[in-house]
Amino acid sequence: MEYFFELFLGGLTRGSIYALIALGYTMVYGIIELINFAHGEIYMIGAFTALIVASVLTVMGLNEFAILVLASIAAAVYSAAYGYTVEKIAYKPLRHAPRLSPLISAIGMSIFLQNYVLLAQTSDFLPFPSLIPDFEFWEPYSHLLRSTQLVILVTTTVIMVLLTLLIKYTKIGKAMRATAQDRSMAMLVGVNVNQVISMTFVIGSCLAAVGGVLIASHIGQINFFIGFIAGIKAFTAAVLGGVGSIPGAVLGSLILGLTESFATGYVSSDYEDVFAFALLVLILIFRPAGLLGRSTMQKV
Amino acid sequence: MMPTLSEIKKSFLVSLWFMFLTFPIMVIRVNTTEKLVLWRWENMAYMGIGSFLLSFVWRYMLWRKETGKKDSESGTLQLPSFFERILSDRRYIVPATAAGIALVAIFPFVMDTYQTNIMITALMYIVLGLGLNIVVGLAGLLDLGYVAFYAVGAYTYGLLNHHFGLGFWTVLPIGAVMGAFFGILLGFPVLRLRGDYLAIVTLGFGEIIRLILENWNEFSFGPSGIAQIARPSLFGIQLSLSSSIIYLYFVMIGMVLFTIFVVNRLQNSRIGRAWIALREDEVACQAMGIDKTRTKLTAFALGATWAGMVGVIFAAKTTFINPASFTFLESAMILAIVVLGGMGSIVGVSIAALILILLPEYLRAFSEFRMLIFGAIMVIMMVFRPQGIVANVRRSYKFQPDKHS
Amino acid sequence: METILEVNGLTMDFGGLRALDHLNIDIRRGEIVALIGPNGAGKTTFFNCITGIYLPTQGDIIISPPKAEGTHKRERINGLKPNQVTEKGMARTFQNIRLFPNMTVLENVMIGRHCRTRAGVAGAIFRNRAMVREEQSIVDDSFRVLEKIGLARYVNDQARNLPYGAQRLLEIARALATEPFLILLDEPAAGMNPQETHELDELITRIRDDEGISILLIEHDMKLVMSLSNRIFVMDYGKKIAQGTPEEIRNNPVVIKAYLGEEIDA
């Protein structure tokens, strides 16, 4: 039973990080109907920026808390900047192109960014500093839930709540919802659609950066390739929940996290990634609209 | 055209932005174990100058594309590319073809085995590109798991050769059939999905196949792969290493010609037109009486057939295969070839395969940046020249007006 | 004349919205029938239902293709896929033009021949004699259709470079190439100038008279509708509110009320 709880909590942690990345996919898809392939790379760049900034600050001798805060901010700022730039370069000129064009452009961007980091940094795995402090709590059950996991769970919950508030009540949130529903109508009533799209990329990228920092400090190492697998898994989660739906992305992520955790815990860890891919294939075949998504009828 | 002051200002801002953007990744390099920080300020300068100049090029190309679009709307044709101009000029095309044939014939005899090997690889990618071109270029189905069928072909030969000692020529058709079989098997459930979902699912399938090959040791020998696969034999005679490479070279030339022949016939046939119609407008295509699922499935299966065959050749060429050769990047590389060459264009895809495979081999400075460039090519082509370096020109038909009127 | 299309109680719900409400429509052989109604009345949805793009919630769609003399079979076609519907002999055009923009004009029409021919992959590769002959007949037949429609001079042009009116005609040509017994035209005159509309009027009549093909059209140009149609069905809010000859419709108070605010220029 204890093993079950350990796997359960591990799955929740994993799922909540997937959720941070999945939200970026879902928000972008909701607005411009594009699978932003480069989103995984944005998350990877967030993790790298945090690593670099944290290392520099450690050498400079700052205290741990300051490092955590500054590295996270740097990660968020840079991820947002990359997300913004990627949209401007690779997607904006293709707003009216056939559907496959921006998708291919996105794949190209993803490969480009991977290799950019590979060339500018290294192909090796880099040890990631444990930015999140270890502290004692919940004795004697701490072996079930490590303090980093607790931090991850709390942080993601807070972020989800903030995001929901942002989308529900702020002006930009309303503009985003309007654009997602009907872009040309939103434009007619005076929404600056280009700005909304940019903001969506910025917000999604920030979330991915937070996910990047959290997962890197949890796992303890990163390399240029982490974005690819994480990206596909987060996308799986988004599809599972229903692409375009924000609660769906969170639900899907938690289900995927738990599935992976239990499957690797009880079945076999060799096929860890196969479970995610298999789940992805199965959902798309049997319920392409996802759990909370609405199936949309094609306009003719 | 002189850049105006406001454009210089714009480019200056772009360059500032990129210096900021690339600052942590390009400038700082940390050695986490020894707690050393390396500052590479020169990179920032390169970045600044480079992006300043590139932003002019970028804007110029965007402007050219816009004017090109306006021209084509008003009836005049789009700007032909360098390759298109060469190809449409009779003065060049005849001597170029003659020189090409001569070069192809003597190449393995004047070059060493190393060069010949590289050329074989390039020829393999021509065939892979043309195969994927059926799926992506003609039928408009973005298949990101194409490498899976390549792996199927390679393992078909590897395993059949290892366990039963079957030879290359026996397995080549089996590889083709296995490719087609897996194409149908994977294609059947996923082909009713919308374009972008299809891309993701095929990507997932590709990775699943690779992961199975990596982990199912009893079947595929896991990451260590299969070694000592037989090279192709000539009427049962085993050739020496160097002559077998020359032999393989000509096999590959034959394969390329065969592929071009078949793809060319396909694209001007009833089936080929149905693929293109499907790519252009799925709803209209169905409304015109074309069975969507069946048409997609033929495209998928035929594309996979080629990957299966080249897989067999790959196993025979390297005599060693393992799952590491069949990653997503391989699929992406083949896709880059199709995108650069021009969707649906046989000549374009062939030229693109030669450029993308040979250039990094001969320009050593390139090889490091190979995947970086491949990624950039996909973005740049989509933004500026989605029809590729050689646009696919549809066949025109002649009619005598008196015959029908 | 015998009925070739019979639609009984056709209903289509989108979520909670009822787009079509127990619609009854029939078309007889050799008729030109118009379907009119204010925007959003459900006319295009009706087309999408009977051509298999949408699966109707309720109701029957029954066709009786006019075969050889006297023999005709009634057949329910609900749930058939769009391509099967076309194969049965009902072809359509689209309100927002949906050509294959990067194919030539001739190729667009050749696509229409697809369901009447059968060359497969092997035939395409080996080009045996039967397949060569079939291919030639596809080309010839398609060219003949283009001549009939008056687009022959554009044969090898890319479809997207055609003038707007010609694009609309090409859609009709493409539909004709599928050898239909009934053509469904979704606003064929939209965006055409008076001269083009006049030519369209003649063309549609000619298609009916020369080919014996019946025509169902959605159209907003009342002058065209009144001059062309044998009968008219009027829809509003998913319901049929009137039917009859142009004369009857013109004087029907219900129709006038439905169009209040929308001018009838006839």
C-alpha cells in the first residue's frame, strides 16, 4: 500500500509538471490551431537559462534563496522572449498559409533550437543544482513525498489558480477567449489579434519555464534533448484532456503522470516512454476530441 | 536599393534584441563540476552583427515574396528559382544531362570507396525523399514517423539474413512488402485523423517502433543491434569489399531511376491526381467521388514501400544496424529534403537530397551545423518559398481545336 | 415525371440547435428547382446533409436514379459517405469555391472522372493498353465538358489563376464530369456580374435540356431564380415555409414576411 502511495504521489508530481508544459500547447492550439512543436524546446531553454544563471550566481556567492528566485525569473523571462521571437519568425508570416506549412515550420524551429543549444553549450548531461531546498516535514512519511515534490505540487497549484483568474477576469484573458472562439469576429470588435497571439506565446512560455526549473531540480540533470520527450508527453496530455481546453490539459496531465508512474512502477520501466506514446495513439484514434474537448464539426 | 534610416534603426533594434536573447546560451558557458564560468563575449558581437545584417535580408525576402504574390495574382508567374531557370533552358539542360550521365557512370571508378560510399548514401536519401514525397508532397499527409518503415526494411533484412541466411536480392522485395504492410497496418487506424494530429500520431508510432527495437532484446538484439549482415551478391558470387561497394553504387543508381520512373508515372495517373486533390482540398475531393480513406492508404503504403526497400539496402551497405539509426531526426532529415526540394517535385527532391547529404560531407565546417541548418531550412522554405527550389509543374495537355469542336 | 430525389422529415441538430426541422422536399426528373430563404435558414446545411458531409439526425433521403427506361430503384442514402453519394449520381458545388487551386483546369475536371474510372496503382505504373485507353478517355471526356461549359481556352491554366466567374463555372464542370443525374449548385451566381449571371442562366438551362440532368440550386439572385426554376422551395429557420411555382412564391404572403428586411428584387 505504501508503494502505491509513493507511485501515486510521484505520478501527481510528474503530472503537474506535464500540466505546466501542456498548458502552453493547449493555449496556442486554442488560438491559432497550431501544434507548437518548438514548445518543448522553450521549456528546455528555460531549464538551461536557470542552470546558467544559477551557476553564475553560485560562483558569485549569493545565498540559496536569492539564487532560486533570480534563476526562476531569468528562466521565465528568457523562455517568454524565445517564445515571442519564435512566433514572430516562424509562425506569423504563415498565418494564412495552408495548414501544413506552419506545422513544418514549427518542426524546423524545434530542430533548430535543439541544435542551437547543443552547439552553443554541450551535448552532455549537465548536473542541475538542487535549487529547491530540502526541508523536513510530514515525518515519518517523508519517503513517500520528498520536499521538492511538495514544492512542485504547491507551485503548480498556485500557478493554475493564477492562470485561471487571468483568463477569466483580466482584459487580456477575455481577449484570448474571444480570439480562440472566433478570430475574425474578435478582430471586428477591436481585439488586437496579433497582440493576443503574442501574449499567448509569452504566457505559455513562462509556464513552460517554471516547469523546466521545477523538473530540472527534481531530476537533477538536463541536456539539449529534454524538450523533445517532455514536449511530446505534454502534448499527449493536452490531447488526452482535449486540445484547447485548459482544465482538460491539467486533467490529461495528471492522468498521464499517474499512468506512467504506475506503469513503470508495476509493469516495467524499460518501456516508460512507450506508455505515453501508446496512450497518445490510442486517444487520437478513439477519442480525438479528448476527455473534455468538444468535437468540432468542419465548416463547409 | 539603399536602406533608409528607419530600416537601419529597425535592424539595430533587432540586433539588440538578439544579443539579449542569445546572451545566456551563447555567451556564458558554465562548468558545473569545477564551478567555472566561461564568458564568450565575442559570440555576442558575432550575434549582433549577424542579426543586424540578416534582418535586412529577411525583410528584403519578405518584400520580394509579397510582390511576387501580387504578380501571380495579376496573372504573371512567380519568380523562378535558380534551378528552375537552369532546368527550363534547353541550352543548359542537354549538356547538363550528358555530363550528369557521364559523371554517374565513371564516378565509382575515379573516386575512392569512401567517396563512393557517401554517394550511395546520397542516392539512398534521394529514394527516401521521393518515397516520402508521395506521402507528404503529393497526398499532403505529414508523416513524421517515416523512419519506422525504413527500420522495418532494415530489420527485415538483418533478421532474415541472421536467422535464415537469406540474401539481399531475396529480401529486397520482402522488405518492400513489409514496408507496405506496416504502412497499411499503421495507416489504417490513423488516416481519418486531421492533418496535424496525423503528424503527431505518426511521430508516436515511429518512436514506439524504435523503442520496441531497443528494448525487445530477444527479438531485435536490443541496442547492440545486428552485425555482420551480408553485402549484396552478384549472381551468387561474393564480391570483394571495394567491388561490392561499386556494385551497390550501381544498384542504387538503378533504384533511383526505378523510383523516378514509378513516381513520375504515378503522379500523372488517376491515383496521383486523386492524391493531389486530397492535398488541395479534402472536402471537395470527397465530394468529387474520391474515397478519402482508400486514397490516403495507398499513398501511405506506397511511401512506406520505398522506405522498406531502402532499409534493406541500408542494412546491406553498413552490414550493421541498431535502433540508434532510426530516430526522429532521421525522419526530420528526409522531411527537410522534401520541403527544400519542393512538395511533389521529383527533380527538386533529388537535387535537395544531393545538396543536403553531400554538402555537409564535403564542407567539413558544415557538418557540425548540419541539423541546425536542416531546421533553419524548414522554417525558411515554409516562410519564403513553400513550393521548394523546383516547384512541381503540372502536366499540360494539347488538343486540336478542330477535333472536338 | 418521376421523382428522383425524395427527402422526408429531414432533421439536423447541432448540439441544442435545430438547423433543419422536418424538411420535406422532392425533385422530379428534368426539373430545375430552387431552394431560397434568408441567410442562416439552413440551405447549405441541407446540401451538406443530402451529400453525406453531415449525418442527419432524423429523416430519410431517398434517390431513384433514372436508369434505363422504366427501371428505377428507390434507394435510401442516409449515412453514405460523400464520395458514395457522388458515385450514386448526385454532385455538388460549393458556396465558397473549393477548387483544387494548384491543379490545372483540366485536371480539376479529370478529378470528376475519378469515380467513373478504375485504374489502380499497378495500372498507373505498368500502363497496359486498357489503362492507356482509359486515361485518354478521361482526358477527352474532361475536355469535352470544358468545351461545353465554355472554359476550353483555360485548359492548362492553374485553377487559382482563373477569374472569379470562371472558377464558379469550373466547379460546375467538375460536378458535371461525375455523370450525375442531379446537380446541386450552392449559390452559383454569387459574385458574378449581370452578364455572367445571364450566361449562367443559359448554361444551367442547357445542362438540363441537353444532358437531361436535374438541378437543385441555392441562390439569392431572385431574378435568376424566378427565370430558371420550375419550382421553388422556401426555407426559414430550418423549416420549409412555402413551395410552389415562381408565380405562386412571388405572391405568397408568408414568403414576403420571411424576407421582410431582405429585399426581393423581382
